[in-house]
Amino acid sequence: MKRSITMIFAFICTSFMYSQNQAITKKDLVDSWEIMSAMVVESAKAMPADDFNYSPGEPIRNFANQLNHTTKSNIGLGSMIFGKMPSFKMPNPQNPPQEKKAVVDILEKSFEYFKENIEALSDESLSETISWGRQGSGIKITRLKGILIVFSHLQREHGKTMMYLRAKGIKPPAAGSWKF
């Protein structure tokens, strides 16, 4: 019996140590965010300016608005995660930019906003609980879970962006993900 208890204790300690060594850190998040944001910005820049109004069909948003959706998500979800809005001027949500230069500019700013806020965190703050969803929803998640939701959303939306490029005969830049 004593031997079984010792083995169970050793297993639990080893499992705990392993899980601690596999934790996602702030550096993992920053490094991976840089890879993913570069992937999206390169894709945005690959589309010719004349094709920013391209839509594969109704009711699918045009290319500019696909990127505007990513920008809006980075900022909106980021404000829930980090508790603050960016310092730069936000575009009018009723009339988002449609010109390539303006769309790419605000997209890049949204990625920088998100990255700067990840960099300002500590590894310990990743496990803090934050409010999530629409105001008054009562949903609580960890800050890390919120960040991972944004990462997942970004990759899903970028998959759509790649389809726009392919439909126009443009080879998308290489996809990127987590840095290990």
C-alpha cells in the first residue's frame, strides 16, 4: 500500500512539473502573434488596390471589409482582454475604410495594439479572470483563454482572406502559426 501511494505521489508530482514546463508564456504569445500578424498583413498587401472592393458574391463582404472585420475583432476583443482601447483614431464603424492604404494602415495598428498589450502582461496575469462577451453576459474566462480565442479567430478569418486572393489568381503568402 505504501509503495502504491508513493508511486501515485511521484506520478502527480511529475505530471505537475511537466504541465508547468508546457505552460504558454507571454513570450510564446508575442512570438506567435508576430508570425500570424505578419501573415495577415502580407496577404493584405498582396491584393492589388483595385481589388479591395472584390467580393466572391452576395452576401459575402468585400476584401476590404474582410480585413476591416479582422481589425475590428483585434480591437474589440482586445479591449475585453486588456481593459483598454487603442490610443489611435478609430475608423467610423458605419463607414470603414475601403482604400488599400487606409485598410492596411488600420489593420497594422490593430495588430500593434494587441501585441503591445500582450507585452505589457506578466505570465501570472494570463491566468487572471476577465469578463467576456456582451456587457452583462456574466461570462468569465481567463485572460489566456481570451487571447487564444483571438488567435483562433484570426486564423479562421485569414483562411477566408486567402480564398479571396486565390479567387483573384494571387498566390497567398506562406501561412504561419505558433512558434515553438
